[in-house]
Amino acid sequence: MKKSIVAAAALLSLLTAPLAASVEAAAPPSAPSAPLTAAEPPAPASSAAPIGTSAPAVSAAPDRSPMPEERLQPAVGRTADGASRIRLPYGKDVKLQGYYSAQSAYFTLGRHWQLRAGVLHLELRSSRLSANSALTIEVNGKPVRSMRLSDIGESGRSLDVAVPAGDLAAGVNEIRLSLGHADDRFEICADDRSDENWLLVGEGSYLQAEYKELPATGELRQFPYPFVPDAGERSGEGTTIVLPDGASPAVAAAGLQTAAALGLTAEEGLPGLYMAGYSEVAAGKHRSDHLLYVGPASAMPQALKAAAPSDALSRLDQGALLFRAASPLQDGRLLMGIVSGEDESVLDAAARLLQNPELVAQLDGSAVLLPSGTNVNRPAADSSRDRWSLEELGYSQGLQVKGPFRQQADFDVKLPANKLVLPGAKARFELKYAKNLNVDQSLATLYVNGIPAGSKKLDAESADGDVWEVQIPSGAARSGYLAMSVAFDLQMTGYDCIRPGEQTPWAYIAPESTVSLPAEDERAMLLEHYPWPFIKNGRWNAAAFVLPPAGDSTDLSREARIAARLGSYLTDNSGSLQARSDAPWEADSFKGLQLIAVGTPQDSELIRSVAPQLWFPYDSGLSRFVGNEKRRLLPDFAARLASIQLLPAPEGGGSLLAVTAPQEESLQQAENYLSTRSYGSGLVGNATLVDRWEKAMNHYFADEGSTGMAERVSLSSGEARLFAILFGTVLLLLLLGIILIWRKYRKNR
């Protein structure tokens, strides 16, 4: 009997082991993957350790720390006659492959520029087998140069193409490079190895344009120009937000809200933005900047008040005043004012108006009085929606591909950072395609973030109106960002070889096609979900900055730059951003808020009060961080570190983002990761340490929002459900076998 039971148990182990392994492999990962680190995220804990208790370690620190994302930035210079010259780089290599290929790059030129001549500089390399191919260059649809690739070769060459001023346009410019064949008798065959026919455009290629910058006017509708140019150098350098000396938290909050309005269109961030009290600005180098005054008229310095329209100042009991005038502190610079009467709360509405481009475009003249109670909110998107059409994603004409063999149409879908995509995501495509296709060999395939989601064989009878529904793999959609590609393999009937342009096959995706992404709010409080929890569904989420001590313009400016970067995530301006005076974390004024604090423990009472409970705490002398089981730290090294640490509040649902360092000069190392996009992509985990070389070291600790095992293994997916059914069936059969053996044994006795 014992041998029978042991044998049954062994059989159970053998049969269930591969099933368990399959279920584990099919389960989603326990935490979002870190894009720039090789380490695995931790196994989530079931609950968080409250502040004041020791938090158990749940994973080792990443072996490789993320580095700032390297990007080639626009370069601005001057010509001999005083005009401006800008170089807009490609920023990455572009590869054209095959006998028939094309790629477009887009460059934005300022709407306030008087454009002059331009130059397209290309760094090219081509394969030896592409000698008979030809390159055609188009600028905004106009051909400007064609050449054979035999003039390039694998050793490469640089090419400068003159672009007439008339071919350039204010706004977005398209540079299209097309690879074709110089001989129109050339035929492309299905079995040709066209991958060996390639052209590489190096990342050092650029579009250069010369221009005269038009002077800013007093028109309010030009905002955010000239504080943030619409093209070129957009760092915020040369722009200062001016607060009255001794500004109240409400005024400081309006100043930070104004910084967010400036950052609305500056996705890279505004690392040069400055914010300070008037006395410091008037006495220092920032007096020569473009100025944005935010505050009540009663505290407005006389030099600035003299530039405001006096008739509007007399009516401030009706609302807030917005005006533009020449700066009294520097010739050729602009002053913009956001001014209130005794009721400082109207400043928030005026700053939020600047976050609504549609209303800004309606501001007429150089001065506008915004009546109290005016609704300045942007039309709010439905945060519960889970389906988008291509038209709603910006593809109002749909997507079309032309040409034989494999052709690809790309689009993307981005959800707010606080959304986690659930199983059940799918796409529904309404297709049309040419009737001269060999449908037995023609396919459409969907890729989501590089993962194949499904394929469809094209059907001759449905060529004028086909519908294709395809499930999106759970693993591909969990990030909330979906890069989607529909690849068409278009094989023509009776044509193994064709000439370019001869009976060109095509396929079309209608704008009514939809992508459905059921999602729920992400609970994990991790830096890779930033700007969550400070922004939720594109709106401020009870976010509040903790103000530095009065007169500390350095840390106040750091907070303004962080607010500007957060502003680029705003799609709903109905939420108010708050500011709070410094206090211990236990203060009632902090309850339920998502706090951002910047400073050293010597200067910040909040950071000093939480110093022992940080993931990487301070030592008793507040002079260095203390290492733990995640990372050992040498004293001298720890004293020069900066950190970004995200902690859940012990109660009330709030949180704290502590941007802190033992030394004031080290804070810039951490601030860069929150104020500049190229750095921010390197943030993951609960705590990031940044050394003086700006290298980030990320760490995961326990978090109350981490998903448990039951949530990670989702039985909503088809694979997991199938494995569960098979596992249950095998278990049932084995149990039945054991019972039968046991009954037979008893009967024999």
C-alpha cells in the first residue's frame, strides 16, 4: 500500500511540475521592469512597514545603475550678421532597408521666427550591394536632391543639401528620405535578399536653419512665448518667476502652478527656470530675465506696479489681472503679471487658465481681468474610458501602406502613469486592401511593444471591408505604453517579380479602428510610476510642495523646475496645486497630501523629522546617509550622495517624495532626475541614490501597493486558465486513482 501511495505521489510530482512551471512563466512579473537595469524587481510584500519601523528587504539592489538617457540636443549659435542659427539633430540612427523603403523625420521651427536659408546635413553609409539604388530627399513634400548610393559606399560620406527658405515652414517640417532604384526596368522579386540593400543615416545628421527671432509683443495670447520658445533652446534659461518678498503659501502655490503652465509644452523640462522673491531678483543677475510676477497688488513692488494698467488695478476686487508689458528692470525684456486683490485664491484660477491653451488663445490684448468664479477648466477626458479609436489618437485619416511584400504601419497608445492595464485588452481593426493580392500568401500581423499578438490571413471577398479582432497579450500591455505595429505581407497574384510602381498593392486601416485597454489604478508606490501619486489621470492628485525657509531661492527654484516638469504630464487643469509651510511630518496640515520636499535635513524640518525613517536614513549627526542590507556605504562617499526617496504616509493615504542630501551642493544631482526628462527615465524602485558623477543607484523596498501572488497569476488570461484546468484535471485523476488503490488494498485484506 505504501509503495502504491509513494508511486502515486511521485507521478503527481512529475505531472504537476511542468504545469506549475508553465503557470509561473505565464504569470505577469511581480513589478514593472526597470528599463535601464538588469536586476529583477523584488518579490512584493503583502504589507508595508509604517514609517518608524524597520522595513524588511525584499530584493537585492540592482547590479547596474541606470545612467541619464543620452540625447543630442539642439545647438543654437549666431551668424556673422547677428542672426540666429539652430541645429536640430536626428538624435538617433535611421536605417532604410530593402529595395523600396522610406523614412520621415520631423523638425519643429519656431512660429515666431523669420526663416532664412537652411542646410540638411546627412552622415550616410550604404552597403556595397546597394550601389544601383538611389536616394531621394524631400522637404515638406518637395524633392530637393536625388543621388545614387554608389557615391556613398560602406566607408560613408557627409552630404550637405541646401534648403531654400521657401521650402521651410513655421511649425513642424518633414524631411523624407526614400530609397528606390535608379533603373526603372529593375524588378523586385519575392525571394530577393533585400535586407542586404541598406542605407544608414547617422545620428549626427541634422537640419540647420538660420532665422531672425521676432520680438515678443504685449499680446497675452502669445503665452508661453517668450518665456518658453516654441522651438530651439527651450530650457527656461532667461525666465524668472517673481514672488513678493515673504510670499504666503497660497501665493507660492500659484507661482508653482505658473511654473507647471510654462512646462505644459516643454516635455524635456525647464532646467534653467528660476523662482525667487523680488528683492533678490532686482539685486542679482536675474533682473535681466523675462519676468513673471505672481502675487497680490498690495505686495507688488512699485517698479513692477508702475508697468501694470492702473484702471485694471482699481478693479481687483472683481478677480485676477493678467497683463504684459516691457520689463522695467531690463530693456528688451518682458514682464507678465498675475495679480490679485486681497483675495489671493483667485491667483490659482489665473495660473490654471494658463494651462488651458484654448482659453489662452482667446486672451485679447495686453491686459485681461479674469472675473472671480470663471470656469477655466479644460474639457475633462473620461478617466474611466478604456477604448480609443485611431481618430481619437490623432490619426484622423487612418493609416495606409503601399508597396509589395512587407509594409508596416505604426501608432502608439499611452495611458496615465497611474493606470495598470488588466488582462482582456484587444484591438479591432477595420481594414481595406487591394484586390490584386494573392490572399493565400498575404497576412496582417499585429505587434505590441515588439511582441506578436496575432495574425490574420487576408480574404479576397472582404477586401472592401474586413474586420479583424485580436487579443493583446497581457505581458505586452502591462506598462501602460503600447507601441503598436501592423505589418502587412502583401503578395501579388501572378507576380513573383514586379517593377516599382507597377500595380502597387496597398492596405488601409480605417480611423474607426479601436484599441480597448481595460485598466485600474496602480497602487504600487514606486518611482517608475512617477508622476504618480502626485498626478492621477492627468490631474493634480492632492499634490503639495513643502516650502523651504524664507529667502532660500535655490531650493524654491528647484521646486519650480520640478513643478514645470510635472506640468508636462497635465491634461486636466481642474486640480489645484498646494504649498505648505515647513513642519514635522506628523503635522495635521500634511494629512492626506502627496508631499514633495526638497532640501537638506539642516534646512528642512520635515526632512529632519523623517530622517531616521527614510529607506536610506541619515546618521545621528545628519551628515551622511547610512547604508543597509541593500547597499553598503563608505562614510565619505555617503556624505556626498543625494537621494530621491518615495515613502507612504503611516496613515491618511498620503506620501512623501524626499529630495534630499547632506550637503546643499549635492542636491542638484538628485533634482536633475525630476526636472529633466532625459534623467527621469532612470528612476525605479522606492529609493534612488545619486552620486556626484550623477550616476543613479536604484533600490526596491517593501511597498503596500505591491501586488501579491494571487494578483500576479491572473486566471483571466487564456493560458493561465488552460493550465489551471489541466492541473485540476490531473489532480482529480490522481486522487481518484489513490482512492481506488486504497479501496482495493482494503478489500484484499
